[in-house]
Amino acid sequence: MASKDKKIGGASDAAPSEFMRRFKTHPFLFIGTILVLVIVIVAFVFVPAIVPSGGPSVDLSFGSYNKIPLSYVPGNYFSQIREMIARYRQSSMGDANYQLVNYQIWREAFEETVIHTGMLDEMNQAGYQVPAATVDREMAQLPQFQENGRFSTAKYRALDNASRLSLWRQVQESIAKDYYRSDIEELQVSSQESAFIKDMASPKRSFSMAVLPLRAYPDGELIAYAADNSSLFRVTHLSRITVTSNEREAQQILDTITEGTSTFEDAAQTYSQDGYAERGGDMGVKMAYELTAEVPDDQERESLLSLAKGELSPLVKVPTGWAFFRAEDTPYPADPEDSTLLEKIRTYIMEFARGRVEDYFIREAESFRTAVTESGFPDALIQKGLLERTFGPLPINYGEVPIFTGLSSFSVPELSGAGSNELFWQTAFSTPLNTPSEPLVLGNTVVVLYPTEERDEDESNAEYIETAYTSYWMSSFINQNLRSYFLTSKKLDDRFFDVYFKYIQPLD
């Protein structure tokens, strides 16, 4: 944080040497902060001149930061940054999404104003003031005051006093923010830390991988499971009428059907309050396990599965109210030759007995490993009819840190989510080269990794990674945390939502 010894006294002479010290100490960070200053100056100086005016003409307060109003006033930082963002987002605004994009533009401008105000407030709390001579020097460098590569007094004086004072203050604020950022970014990255990051780039490994998808669970295994759990897979065909009001009304409707004054289909279309009403109550063909959510009570569910064709059930309590059913067919055992029913059995096992499927493929993977030992990885793939994937080279990159090569860069669908799987990385880098790994369950597959190559990162690339960490990535990390620091601060009174939909949205 800026300290009080940066105050006005002697600042005019010290500023150039201070800038040189910063450049020599942290050239990447220095260049980055200068670019930030240039962008801000461009936003203040050029954008208002080329962006059409927009937004409300009234002064609006969207809250405050440390009791400093976060107001939209034509010509202030909030309005200028909103206009700049709108200019770059206008191509994405169509009739269908206009309101959404407009909201996003205003919200982004509000957040940038919060950060802007927060930085200036922190500098003010630290007692820092930008020396007038420094502001004057930066003003003299602005492009609109240049003529033949030199500062033009005539162009400077041609600007009216109010505009000149406003611009002076904007430059002053930009310099203060630049000092704030540079002080934060001067947090030193130790040589040990940078060396550690550099070493993380090595070793790099390349892999082949055998894939055993759980969806390939054999039909024979499904049939065997269904035979052992036949009660779950009894097939029934029911129709249903649901009444959500009360039990008495449901009973009255049931009575009209049993007395013959109304048909089941007509009553369903007239009174039923569920998704089957338009079909006359027809629920279609279901397996016993599929009724669990519709009829939670085990005894009542069993009574439905015992209905003879055409028989009506008594009232049954269901999650949405009361219901009664009619059997359209006598329940029967699942036919293993029926592909539709077989697929339902597969769905049940994948959801409720997934461990059985995983165990099966782990055994298959162990058999594959034995085949690799006997005949090699390529021949074993052919023998077992397995799919092969390849990926790498990459280092241990747990969590997909962006400065290193990550798993996602290889577009292997079976590895989705594996970047944050600790067991995957342990297995991948502890298995000896040209040796099949222990089977791993990744998502909906069981895989066997086969490391084919290991090498260290090229020295030039390792140095690039070290530089990227100490400059770009670390700077990006700091900026993200700065945003979070200000936008989640207790000093922030955020009234954006209410003000936007009271004053801005109606204007659209």
C-alpha cells in the first residue's frame, strides 16, 4: 500500500527515478501497469468523443462504497465506462437478448465503478496524493495535445476550463490507481517459489489408454440381474386419475366410474390433474420399480401390481394428493427379448446398482492387464476389442492450472473431470513406463493407463513458464482477488438491482 512518505514533498524530482526503479525491479509488472494507465486514458479521452450518448439523463445513485456515492452522472467515470463497454458489446445486442445484454453492460460498469472508487478510497485512507507536477507531466503527454510530436500549448488552451479540469482529475485518479496496483503487484515472488513453479513443468508423460465404457455392460449380465431381482422388473400397464384437492372429491369421482355414470377416460380428461389426463389417464407400460416415486408406500404399490385386467384400485395416497388406478393388462414378467424393457433394466442398474457394473469392468480390465503382459498393449487391445485413446505429453497438473498443459487440451472425453482427480494423477505418474496401470473408474468408464514416454520440459519452455507465472499469471491472480476484495467488501452498499429495474429497465 502506498505510504505517507510518497506525499507531495520532493515528489516532482523523485518521480522519474521512482519510475525507473520500478521498471528495473519489475519490468513485466511495470509494463502491465503502464498499459492499464494507457487503456484508462483512452477510455476517458477518446471513447466519450466516439461513443454515442446513451443512458438516462438523470443522476442515479446505485449505492455507495465506504459512504462514497456510486452515482451515474453524465460525463463521470460510471457513465464513461458504461459507454465504452456498450460500444464493445453492441454487436451482441439483438432484439431477442437486448434487455439481458443491456443489464450485463450496466452491471459490469457498476462493478468497475466500485473497484475504481475502492482503489481511490484506499489511497486516500493511506494519505497519498498525486503530485500536481506528475499530473501535469502526464497531461502534456496526452495525444490530443500533441502537434508534430511535441506538446501544443495552443491545443491545450483551446480546451475549455471545465473540460480541462475534468480531464486533469481523471488523469490524477488514473495515476493514483496505477500506484495502488503497482504497490499490490510488488508483492515479491521469491526465487524458491518461482523455481518450484518451474520444476512443476517436469517430468512430462505421454500415455495410451484402454477404455471400457460402462454402457457396454453385456445384455447377458442384465438378464441375469433381472432374473435375480424379478420383482423389480414386473411389467404392468396402468391408467391413473389424480386429484390434488382432497380425498372426498377423489372418492366422488371414483364412485361415478364404479356406478357407470362416467367412463374412466372421460373422468381422467375432465378431472385428473397430472400429465396423463390428456391421454385418458393412460400411464403406458411401466416396470414395478418405476412406480416407486409415484406410489411410495410399498403395500399400496404391491396391491396395484396385483390388479387384474380392467380392475380399479381403491384410493391411494400419492405425493401430489390422491389417486386411483385401473389395470389395462395383467402384470407379467419382463421379456429378455424385448429391447425396450432390457434398456429399462440397464437404466435401473446404472442408477441403483452401479457398483455391480463397475466391478464387472474392473475384472475385465484386470484380464486386459494380463493380456498386455503376455502379448503387449496393441495386441491386447485387439484381443479384447477395446477402444484406445492417446494423450500427452503433460506434467502433473492437478486442477488444470492454466500455465501448464492440462488434460482438457487433448479433447479426450473419457478424461472429463480427471484434472481434479487426485487418484488419476497418482496412478498416471507412479505407474512404470510401458506398464499397464491399475484400473481406474473415471466417470462412466473404467480405464487402464499405459505410460509410453517420460521426459523433462525443455529449458526454454520451463523458463517461459516461470516468467509467465511471475508476470502474467500472478498479475491475473492478483487482479481477480482485487475484484473480489472490493465487490464483497462490507463497505459496499450495493443497490444496483433495485435502482436498475426502477429507473433503467422502464426506459428501455
